Amino acid sequence: MNTPYVKEDNKSISISEKLKALFELQNVNSEIDKIKMLRGELPLEVQDLEDEIAGLKTRLSNFEDDVKTLETSITNRKNAIKESESLIAKYTEQQNHVRNNREYDSLSKEIEFQRLEIELSEKRIREFTSELFNKKEAIGTSSSYLKERDEDLDRKKKELEEITAETKIEEEKMKAKSEKIEGFIEARLLTAFKRIRKNARNGLAVATVQRDACGGCFNKIPPQRQMDIASRKKIIVCEYCGRILVDKDILETADPE
């Protein structure tokens, strides 16, 4: 392509030159797309794994907090039992020195209350212990799964790094070329190109006329419209898919008179 890709006054740039620049930009971006396709779904897989691992770590952290809370609760209940046992021993000793039945009955009620407190604490300890067991099992299962996912992530990252390393130089070259061409295209037209490319299948925003049809959607193009496209006097889009249309010889022939 002879276009130098030097930004000038847009009025001095012919429609033909703009079409050539757009077509070349499409070709360069298509090459970049091919490079990205070599990576396949790896970038998305890596991102998904990183998100999953972050979620697993949060879950493990919550489990560990639950374990600490349960262990504290069990310790508190055991201390409560010791305290109740101490009070029972105290009240039992006091019963030996009461002066009347009323004092004896009052101490008996206190002893009974402390025994109920012990029973309640023992019940809570059993519940907490069972829950603690389940939490620790969940931690073990989640930790094993986290280790597996970490290993998967390391493997996927290495695969991605290898593929990226193989294509990095070529991709950077293509990106630099793309930016250079973009600098030659007026902002309004470049915005339209990017919008079409984003919405078009395979990122194809500029299509050539092939066998009397749009090279993007393959719908037939009337002969008169083909002549208009070949004349390169105005920018024409496919009435079916909205792609910018150019003749297949746009980079090989001189501008039509």
C-alpha cells in the first residue's frame, strides 16, 4: 500500500485513500485477531480460575474464623461448667450449716439451677463440637480443592505465557502498524469502523466484493452498486450487514479515474 499514513488535513485525503486505509487497518486487525485466537480460551480460563481461587480463599478464611469462634465457645462453656461445679460444691457445703429449712431449700434451688446450667453447657459443647468437626472437614476439602485449582492455574498461566511469548513480537508489530494507520483515519470514520467491527462476526468491519456478493454476509450486490464501490468515490456500506464495502483490487490497482 502506498498510503504513507501521515495525518493531514482530511479534505486533502481522497475517499479512495480512506478506503485503502480502512481496508489495510482491517487486515492488520484481522492478523491480531488470529494471534489472539492462537491463545484460544486460555486468557478467559486463567481469569475464571483466578476468580474461583479468590472465592475459595474467602470461603476458607470464613471457615477458619468460624472454627476460632466455635473453639472459643467450647472453651467458654467448659469454663462455665467448672464455675457451676465450684458453686455446687460451695452451696452443698453451705447446706451443712443452714439455720432453717428455708435457707436449705434456697441453696437446693441454686444447686439445681447450676446442674441445669451444666447440662445446657454440655449440650452446647456437643453441638459446637459437631459443628466444629464439620467446619474442619470443609476446610480440609476446600484446601485440597484450592491446591488443585492453584496447580491448574499455574499450568494454564505457563501455557498462556509460552503462547504469548511466541506471538508477542508479531502482535506488538501489528499493533504498532494498526495505531499508525488509525492516525491517518479521521476520528468520525475510525469510530464508525470500530463500532462495526465490534458488532460484526469475526470482527470484520471492511469486506471486499466477492463473486458479486458482500464478503462479510454473502448477500448479492446489484451491478450498479458494485460499480459505485469500484469507483471509490464514496464510502458504501452493505445494506444487509452494515459492513464497509471495497472492491477486491483496492490495494493492487491505481485509483479509478
